[in-house]
Amino acid sequence: MKSELEKGPSDIEKSYVYKEQGQQLGNVIADEKEKHFQALDHIIERYSQEPGQLIRILLKAQDIFGYLPEEVQAYIALKTGVPVSEVNGVVTFYSLFATEPRGKNIFKVCMGTACYVKGAQEIMSTLKEHLKIDEGGITSDRLFTLETTRCVGACGLAPVLLANERVYGEAKAAEVPKIIQNYRKGEKIESKKH
Amino acid sequence: MKVRSIDDLESLKGKYYPLIKQRLGYRNGLGLTQIMVCSGTACTSSESDALYQELERELARCNLNHNVRVNRTGCFGFCQHGPIMMVHPGEIFYCRVKPEDVKEFVQTHLVDGQLLDRLFYRDATGKRVSSIKDIHFFKAQKRIVLQNCGVINPEEIGEYIARDGYFSLADIILNKQPGDIIDIISKSGLRGRGGAGFPTGKKWEMTAAQDVNPKYVVCNADEGDPGAFMDRSILEGDPHSVLEAMSIAGYCIGAGQGYIYIRAEYPIAVERLEMAINQAREIGILGPGLFGSSFDFDIELRFGAGAFVCGEETALLHSVMGQRGEPRPRPPYPAQEGLWGKPTLISNVETYANIPALLRSGWEWYQGHGTATSKGTKVFSLAGKINNTGLIEVPMGTSLRTIIFDIGGGIAVDRQFKAVQTGGPSGGCIPAKFLDLPVDYETLKETGSIMGSGGIIVMSEDNCMVDLARFYLEFTQDESCGRCTPCRVGTKRMLEILKRIIEGQGEMEDLEILEELAFDVRDASLCGLGQTAPNPVISTLRYFKEEYIAHIRDKICPAGVCKELLTYQVDEEKCIACGLCAKACAVGAISGAPKQPYQIDPQKCVKCASCVAKCPKKAILKGAGREVAGQ
């Protein structure tokens, strides 16, 4: 699955290469990375004094970087004084944390009971078929990641498909190709703010 | 302004009460129309936010924004019919309102003064119902915990105060002794709503008795059971009730800090809680010196990052401290040694949400609801093959039949009720013969299930019980933290057996091994997750053994779910020999000739069902001659 982008830069830099394709790469990558680590510094500064905030720092770091590569884990360990083994232990324990790069769009199929009895399996298999990836996989153009999620609590609307933040309730397998198409074209309907 | 006394609360209440009064069905003399738009997760997913904005825009355009006010409110519980919008005066209840409907609504309802009956709820007889008071789904409920959901704007602390919120807290801090309050909680008979049903008063007593400082109050909002969403709805619709109860608990046990442990997957609830905490701090109801007294209490959020086991209290404590959420043996109980080794009171969201109402109306009143051993009400989330999916609250002791067939509207007419699953992955399946039993902690336990946090999932004849047991076990196996062997290895072996059975490779002796293993895992596991993980297997083996036997001996899945056991056949009478199925088949298992019914070669067929999807005449059948469900 690894593409031609893999020429030696770190994992984080690789994800920038994808994001900024077609632009002047070298500077953009360095700038972007710098900016992200600065944002992370703010988070660490804000929370590291309070006891037990490691999970929050990691969640925010994942928001910034998209995932938690070893480099970021080590950085957090260094800055917070928590041993890196412990940081890694926490990252690998919780299912919300990803250590591999994820696609630009993340599709999650709810596998809660209500969705399951109402046919979430079918939504999943249609997605797999159309994206040509397996559960947990990423498409070769790095546009999509396909995952399952625990119950999101929208059981009244089962089965539920999450595309990034957006919830598609009462999803039908027949609608899946259209939803994918919309995201592929970049016609992403703005995820809703509450 | 800092609130320092009950009089200060009264004056805040006075400011907001007229609005609330109208929403409760009284005249308020303000000449104002109020529109309540549901902003719970379910309605938000069906675009209630766009609806809210469109309403504001249209009102401004028609110059109505001085006389009409749009408010966000919490979950009405009628999720299937969302987005929900309610208009006062009149308590007019509109369902499935789309942003496109706003223009017509404003013109018809607000300008012309007519009702827009196209958007009314249609009851079982097809009659359109205009007022929430006439909808059976709501009439049949008893709302104590959810009393503010759908009535107040959860983003405005003043509206909670106008519903007598924080009065109990003020009265307790200013005038009462902790011991008396714990006594009231004990006498009310309130039991933990997280599942196990431990008496709440007893827990408070135990934590209060510890002579160690500091102490902590923790709220478990890690609602992990798939199919359960009551805690989320309470936090989204009435966050202050939980904050008030936690502060009361803090005062009674002598704690100065509270933590709410909430799933990061609940963004709306997180946002509302943060807002509520900030508002309470601003007016001095949280923070240093509550109501001008010497009692300090503050609340912070801690996030769960997706681990079911963190619903277990000792695992939760580890997670609150930012560590891996692994459980540890008890004793010591959290009441003795909890967060950072200090005494900690942990209760679930719904348990806390009961407390302000209980203290307002007294324990005698509270005792009047429920059964001999289980007092008060219980919030249930209805999901699965039921007509009215959503959130309900009924007194303890209500029968499952009332919940499912009366309030829940039963199941689709062409389907048959098979079982109901309560308690999530820790619970069991209850067959039709127990539908009339009253629902309380003890009765559910006797049937082999548990109350759990209150998820009710209804299943019809096209759900396979063996597959369901596998589904739950896969979940618990996946969520098993790996700390103790019975759970880590035992659930894995059980899952393997179930998978074999589903694939048609099972042997009769597998059933005995499965059962034996289930009891071993139940008895030997370290925490609640492992101890209850076998419940779905034990209960389906108990009530639906014939389905297991059908899978093993006859190699058929009676519900037509298990793929490996299905056979596809062409219905020769319906087939029009169009050939679409043969084209759709990726493995070339379908052959035929013009004007002859097509044939499927079972040796080649991989059971992908693409032919079923393509057939224009629905002539391809699966299983024992059953037409494919839902096609």
C-alpha cells in the first residue's frame, strides 16, 4: 500500500507531501510541521500541569497531526515528563488513537447493536467494495480511511454512517456510492457545528 | 453577578420563569411565541441545526424576530421522527421538519395563525395529532429524570434555575447537615443506574465515613453499551442537573473536586457540559466558596478515548488519571481508595440526575414510584426492530410488553417479535414468554439478563440469535483489556466456537464446551466486563437452544442470516430469464438459456447476494425458500 511518496522523510512529513501535492514541497513541509509542533506546545503547556491530562493532550495532538506517529509520542513524553513507554501504552490501549496515517476523509460505520441488527454489515461491505480497501485500510490516494466505530448513540437513526463529523442516519447501501463520490469531488458538505 | 443566597436564586428564577411557564402550557402574558428545536444528537444528525438557522433567518426576514423566539432544547426522545420542533403557546408538536419547510411554517403558523398539519405526527390509526399532550408515546411516560429535556434550553443556566434548579444545593449548603442528606438518599431507595444497582445512599455513606483528605466525586459518563444513549441525552438536555447533584455529593462526602469522565465521541454533550460548568462558575455555583460559604467545589471533564472496559469503575479511575484503563481487583473499593489513592464516589449520569428531583420533592414522594426493591423511574433507549425508536422514561416495574408494544409502538406489522436484549454486551436476550414481567433489577436478573444502563434492543424473526451472541462476544473479546486470563483467553475460545457453529462446522459437543467455558469465564474473571461477557451466550443457549442445534445438526440458519449456511435458489415461476443475475455473478455460478428459468450452481456460489440485488422480479430466494428479507 505504501506509495512512491516514501523516500526517506519521516511519517509526518510524508503525510504533508500528500496534503500539499503540487506545491513547492520543501518549504511547505517544514513550515507546516513547525506550525503543528507549535500548536502542540500550546496544548502541552495548557494541560501538562493538571494531573491526569495525558489522554486529553493525546486527543488534541491527534486532531493536529491526524494520527500519533512515534515522533509525536516521543515529543509529548519529553515535554510532559511522562515516560515514553507509558505514553505508548496509553496510545495503544484506546481505540480512538491511530498510529498509522489516516486518509483525508474518515468513514466510520457504527457497529453498535442497533445498527448491526438494522444492516450495518451491508453498508460496510458496500464501502469496502467501492473503496477497494479493507476495514482499517487507507485508499492508495490517501483520500479515505475506512473504520468501524463503537455505538455513537444515534441508535434511533440506525444504521449510521459517519463521514468525518457528519452523521448519515438511516443509511442505505444504495446511497453509499453517491456519498463517496461527493467526498471524492471535494463537494464535502461542511461538517456541522452545533 | 454572584449568587450568594436563595433570594439571589429567586431573582434569577423570576427573570426566566415566564418563558418556562409558557412552555409548561400556561399563559405567560408576554405575547411571545416560542419555538423549541430539538438539538440532541439524533435530531442534529437529521439537520436540526440547519433548521434552527433557517428559522432565525426567515423570522428576521418577516420581521417576526421580536415576537417569536427560537430556542434549542434537549432530546424529546422521539428520535425516529426528528427533527422535532415544538411551538408554544399550544404545545404544537411538529415532526420531521426540514429546513425547506420553514417558509411554509412561518407563513401558515405564525403569520396566518393556522396549523400546518402536514408536519404533525401521525398516530397508529393514521390520525394526525397536533399537541404533544395527545401523543400516546409521551402520555404513557413518567418523566422525572428527563423532566427538563425538551423544556429548557440546556445552554442557559437561568432556565435550569427557573425550573427550581440549584435551590436544593443552596439550601443544603446553607442550612443542612451532610448526614441528613445522606439519610434522605438512603431512605429514598435510589439505586445506581449504571447497571449493578448498588444502593446510592450506602455508597455516599461509605465514602463520607473515610477519614482521609482530599476526596473526589466522579461521574461515569462513559456510556459504552452499544444501543444505549440515555446518559448522552441527559447531558445534552439537562447538564446542570448532573452538576448540581455532584456538588451536593461533594458537600455530603466532603470532597472538593469532581470529575466527569465522558466519551470523546459525544461532542455535543462535551460542549454543553463545558458551557454549563463555565456558566455555573461565573455565578459562583461552582468554584471557591459556593453561595458565599466556606465549601469549595469544582468540576472538570476527563475524556475517554474509546475503551468499553473504562465503564468499569476501577478501570475508569485509571483512565481519569490518564493511564491505561485496566481494572484492578476490589477491595479496596473506590470509596476507600480511588483516584490517586483517595476515597472516591463514582456514580453514573442517570443516578446523579435523579438526585435534584428527589431532594426537591422528598424521599417519600420518590418512594412512591417503582417496585418493592427498585424505586423511582428508569430511562430506556429503544432501538432495533421497533416502531418508535427513541428515549423513554417509565416507573420501575413497568412490563416489557408496555414498553415495547404500547409506548414503543410494537414492531413492523409483517414481522414477528422474537426477543428483546437488555443490558448491552453484559446482558441477555429475553424471549416473548417473559414480556409481562415487571422490569426491575431483580426480575431481569432472574431471566438471565441485567438492567444494565437501560438499552432495549428489539429483535424480530429475521435476527439470528447465534449470530447475535457472536456479535456481542466479538465486541467484548475486542474490548477485553487483556489483564486477566479467563476473560482474555476464555472469550477468544468461546468466540471461535461460535464462529465454527455459524460457519456450519459446529459439533454437538461444542454446545457443552461453550456452556462450561461460559460459566468459567463468568466465575473467574477479574472485573465486570469478563464476569458478564458470557451472558449473551448463556441466555441464548437457555432460550434459543433449538437455533444452535439447527445450525449444528441441520446446517441451516432459521433466520437466514448466517451466510455460510444459506443456499440461493431461483424461483422458477418468477424468473423471466432476463439473464441479469448471470451477468452480475462474479464467479459464473449462474447459467441459463433464453426462456428457461436460470439455475444457480451451489458448488460455485459464494453467497455474495449480488444476483439478489440485480433481479428485477425478486425471483432469487435464500435459505429454506424464504424470500430475502428487506428486498
